[in-house]
Amino acid sequence: MWWSRRAFFVLTCAGLLAGCGFQPLYGNRSQASSTPAQFARIEVSDIDGRPGHHLRNHLIDRLSARGGNYKKQYRLDIALSDRKDGLAIRNDESVTRFNYRLLSNLRLVRIADQQILYETSLRTTVAFNVVDSEFATLSAERDAEERAARDLSEEMITRLAIYFQRLPAQPPG
């Protein structure tokens, strides 16, 4: 009898989702106007600094995951700034833990007419520990930069996917 309740629950949830207009964020991958196809049309500008290099690489990996040879119609311009704040401080005023913040201003620009289509600011915070070994501390700091860049790229991809999902369907090209 428990399976009939579970089946009823699953069917009810499916019916509610269908009735509310739910549509997957990445849509139908076979359409030229789908979000993955739009992603493949985005060129990522160079970003200064090591965190910028990591961020750009993560974005290129995610935006071109579909593959194909699409003409670039959009350019992603990103300005980054980062900041390190002491979080855990000992009695002797030495810091044992830092928060690393990565702040970005993102602009999606249509290449044809240089019009800014979408603009937003994003930030992420990650932490790392300071230990007795300088090498281990430096390694932890660089890992924090990498994690922050990855987190920020995921948030950017989500925001861009929502932007493209809300656009009316465009003819292939």
C-alpha cells in the first residue's frame, strides 16, 4: 500500500509542475535559441590577475561545453577585485584564518552594436587557514582563489542562463 501513496505523490507533483508552467533552465538543447547554444556564442574577455585567469578558464569551459563552431555574438566583460580579511585573531594579534572575497562587475555586450544587454555585480567569499608552514599557507591562499573563481563562475553561468531563458525565441544564426 505504501507504493500507491508514493506513486500518488509523484504523479501529483508532476501534475503541479506541468500546470505551473515549469520549464527547464537549459531548455531544449536541440534548438538554436536554447541556453547552451546561446552560451556557445559568448566570447569571454581577458581578466587581469591570477583569480581572473582562473575565472576566465572556468567560464570558457562552461560556456563552450556544448561544442560546435558558433559565431560569437556576445562579449562578456568582467572587472574583478579581491580582498583578504583577517577572521580569527590570536591574543598576540596574529591571524590564523582569512576570508578571501572576490567581487565582480559583469557585462554582457552585443558585439554587433556594443550595446550592454545585461549587467550585474556578484561576490563570493571563501576562507583559508594560516598555518606555521609558509608554503602550506600560500598553497591554501591560492586554493581559496581558485575556489572563489569557480564559485563566481557558477553564479555567473546561472545568471546568464536566466537572462537567456527570459529572451524571446530567436531565429537560428
